[in-house]
Amino acid sequence: MSVLKELYREYFRLGVACERINENWKNHEIGNPDKEKLMEEQFNSMTFGNELKPMYNMGFASAAAREDFLPFVINPAAKAMLDWAKEHSMPVRGHVLVWHSQCPKEVFCKGYTPVTFPTDPEILKKNPMMKFFEKLNPVCYVDRETMLKRLKSYIFTLMEYMYANGYADTIYAWDVVNEAIELADKTPTGLRDSYWYQVIGDDFIYWSFRYAKDAVNEMSAKYAALYGVDASDAEALRGIQPKLFYNDYNEWMADKKAAILAILDRSTEAHGSVFGEGLIDGIGMQGHLSDNNDVAEYIAALREYADHVSEVQITELDVKCTCTNANAEYYQAVFYKSLFDELVKAKQEGVNITSVTFWGLTDDNSWIRGANPLLFRGDLSCKKAYEAVVYAATGGDLGEPEKILCDLSDRLYDFTSKDGKAPDPEALGFRMRGFGEIAITDRKVHSGTWALANERRFGDWCGISWDASDFIGQTVEISAWIWNTGREVVLVGDFGGSFTQIAAKQTGTAEWVSISGKVQIPAGLHSAGFVFQVREEEGEISPLYLDDMTVKLIGQEESFENGEHIASIRGAGHLPFITVVDNQSRDGKGHSLLVTRQEKDATVKFGASSYIGRKISVTAYVKTDDHLIRMGLDGAVSTLWTETAAVPGEWTKVTAVAGLSEDLHTAEIYLETDGNADFYVDDIFICPA
């Protein structure tokens, strides 16, 4: 077994997020000897998943707390983890000083006493969890100056605790501010409309970094002797001074990246900027990704951040599997390898990446259980993703994906079963999107015995998803019956991480309603799905029930109206150029494919691998000055299916019916003519015969 930290030692630290076992959570890492051993073997950095967050360490209820003094009071789990890290010489990324989430509401309130807007009792009956999400009434807010004093005292007492108790040479970095940008909140500077923002204002980030920097400088000098350092030696002091980071998610998206850089560069009449005053050392890119994200876009953002700070760290890396068949781990591994290939390349080219931290050790304890985003399984065995990270350093090859036969049969999900038992939703392709849970129920049923329920949801974006990967490249019709009391149910296509609204239907009538739509799922993906979501009135999150869902195959359509298409060049030495053009189309209004060539054997082919093992009907339209058009199956030995006389200068319909053997690994349909004239192709349609 390779050792990751050794393979990447010359590039950057490799870290892992972990938590301490407690009475409620037995599958955490610290306290489990086998998981601790794996961590020590493979990683040279650790981040506490929760234990150092404000919720568990802000001592507003302690005897030392005052109206303008908020002390750091370490929780026992954090103390135990710090001691473990020190004992095992494991460097720690501190996470986190200031965050809107997992931060006690009390710290923003006069006398640390919250006053909230009460939740409608009827809503609480439906979802008692909504009590937790009650918002503070601004009448209880402390004033800005008091909140700044609380912020300063918390950061200073935290830093002093770390220095006084011997952890300064263990903690090498701190996330000072986490996830402060939320463009959807539409504040003038792009800041999240958090309590930090509401009580202090849009410079709370500046003051967080100002206090953190001042605290590090003061405490490192005050406790220098404890670490054998001369307090007058600035260079030596830097050895016990943690680097200070801003950390965020979706940090690679252009608009959010711009907002992050702008807020760190923002100054006022009262003070300079975080960048301008040198208060920050690095940007933390969380890296919560999916295996269909664009690695190039992510790396481009990393390089841009590196132009503004001395260090960049990937702080919370995980990669969700979007494919659900036998190739799920393969495509995840391909992404991991591509990402680490580019990270190594960027480092070699001078980008100062200093740490990459995986947000968890094993899939069974990931914060997104079910997405299997990490390098190790729950039994500590290595996944193909682990091999991918190894191969990015050693040059190994992941090989090819398994051959998968797609099931293009029509589907009906009425949630009945032959044995009379409730079916397993996941076995039928249904999963929860976002936070919450789905289950079979008999409480709300459109027909039969059972329906699918999503009774615990935490926002509009949460809902019921269904795996449509078998139908990639196909046009399908989907319909379902929905029961919901929200404003509107929406059917969305999740196509490689790009979301497309297919249909919407008003609900709220406490009756079952039907929603349906037709959509072409793009080709070239390795995963696709449909998602049922609810648009709610503000403050409401209502249950969602689904029954009698059907999916019907229409066929594989290609009219060349999108950026991606199923065509590729074909030739033996003489290759054509293929171009989507808008000056020719069968209906005179759209696009077609132009095949430009000099030789007769320079032609074109079209992917149809989804239909392997089936008998199909194929239709295409060709416009050529040659006299004959041929269609067939490409392979080691090409098979001619049909030969059609062309009407020179006119669109000619070409059709064929043929079977595709199950022995094929790929299926490609070719079109050629009897001469070497350029030709156009439009409106290809493939469907079961």
C-alpha cells in the first residue's frame, strides 16, 4: 500500500478531516485505533470536523463571560483531539474562528438572551425541526461596538489558550472566516445576510482578520519562551505563528470568486483592506465537488487566488459519485486523478499550494453519506479514488470503464411489489437530493398501497431524485403524480451538474396533481437524473409525496441545435472536418452538420452505444451533390445497412432497421456517399424497432 503523504511530500501536505468518538457517534476517527492508524500512515495534517467550531467553544454561559467579553472555553472533545495531535506529531488546521453556521445565537443578543420570531404552531406540528431554524428578532441584538468587543475577546482568548497550553507548534493554520459570501442574499457587497453581517456590518471580515493577526503577534511573543523561541527574533517567531485563511465553498465559480476577492480588498475610511494591510496569508478552497465538475475551471480559480495571497490550500476536498452503475468509483477516480494531475502541475509551475485536506477519512462517516466521496470505504479498504491519487504522483493508469448495457425499457413506479413488501426506493433509483430523507409510506397514496414520501426537507433545493443515467443521450417523456401543500412543484433535469427545468405545476390544493414533460438528455455524460422539488412560501417546508411515475423512451434525437452532439469524424488516413453550421437545415430555421472533405473515405459516424443488444430503427437526412448515400454499422468490419439514391442539392431521407449485437463494446452508425463532395446531415433519429 502506497503512502500518500510520502508521495506528495515535495508538493504539499495531505490532510484529513476527523472527529472524536462520542456516545452518539461511534464511527468517528479519534478513539478508533484502526482509523487512527490509517490516518497516521497516510496523512500529515488533520482538521477537526466540528470540535473547534464556535458552537462548542464560545463561553457565553461561563462565569467569565460579560456583556462585552466573550471567552473561549474549550470543549473536552477538542482538548482530547489537540492532545492526540500533539502526542502523534500531527499538524492541525484550525477550523474555524468566525462562521455563520454552528455559531450560538446567544452571542449576538443582549445579555446573551435570544428573542426569536416564533414559528407557526401548525408548521411545527408538521416539522418540529423548524424550531431550530427560528430567526432572531433584531430587538435583541447587541450594538456593533459590543459585538466587536465580543469578537475580539473570543479570538484573543482562543489564541492565548492555544499558546499557553503548548499547541502553537501543532496548529499551522486557521480558517479565520468561513463561508461569508452568499450572492443569493443580494447584499450590496455579496456578503451573506448573517448575524455577523447584521450586527457588525460588512466589515466584520476585516475585524476578524485584524483581531486574529494581532492576537497571533501578541501571543507568539508572550509565550515564545515556552517554545524555545527568542521573542525578539521575528523569523523564529514565524515558526509558531499559524497562517490565516479565508475559506469558502463553490469558490471556483466566477461570480463568487469575484465577490470573495472584492471583499478581501475592500477598505473604508476607518481602515484598510484585509489584502492591503497584510492580514491574510491564504485562501482556502473547500473543494466540495462532483465527478462531473470542470477541473480546468477549478484550477483556473486556484491560480487566480494564488495571484492575491502567498498560499492556497484545498481545505475540504470530497468528490461525489454521480454515476450509479458499476462504473461509479471509476468515474470518481478519473476525476480525482485529473484534479491531482493539475494540482501537481500547478505546484511545479510555481503556484504555492501548501495543503490539500480530504473532508473525511471513510465514506461511512462523510457529511454526505450515500455520495461516497472519499478515498476509503467504511471497512478501511482503498477505493479506486485512492489509486487515482497515487497514480497522479506515480504515473499509473486507471484503465477503462466496465461495459454497461443500458436498460432503455419504459418504466412505471407505482411502488407495488410482488412479495407484498414495501420496495426499497434506492433499488428503484430514487434518492434524496440534499438534506432530509425519503421513505415508502402508506399515509398519502395516489393508487395502490404505497407511495414515496419526502417528509423531512430543509429547503427548496432538497427533494426526490431519480437516476436517469440509462437514458443519457435519449429523449424521454416523464410524468408523475405529486401531493404537496407548497406553492409549486418543479421537475428538474440534473444533467452532469447542469440543471434544466423540465416542467412546473401549481400545488397547494391538498390534492394529487400530475406533472409531466419531455426532455432530451445530453449525450456524453456518465450520469443524469430527474429531481422533484417544491417552491415554498417563505418560512414553510412542506412534505412531498410522489406516486405512479412513468418514464417513456422516445428515442435518440440529434438536430445539432446544442453545443454537444453525437457526431465524430471517420476515415482511413483521409479525415474530414465536421462543423455545425446555421446556413443549412432541414426546416430552414436551425442548424445542421457540415462534413468537409477531399477524399471519398473521409466521412462521419454517430454514437449509438445505448442501443447495444437491441433492434433499432434509424432515420437521417442528408444533403449532397453525390448520387448515393450509404448507412451502416462501423466496426472492425463495417456492415452496410442501406443504400439510398440522393436527390442532388436536396435533403434525402435515409432509413434502416437493424440489430446491434450484445457482443459490441461500442456502436457507431456511419454515413457516406459514393463521391467526395461535401455534404450536410440533419435530424438523426434512433429508436427501438
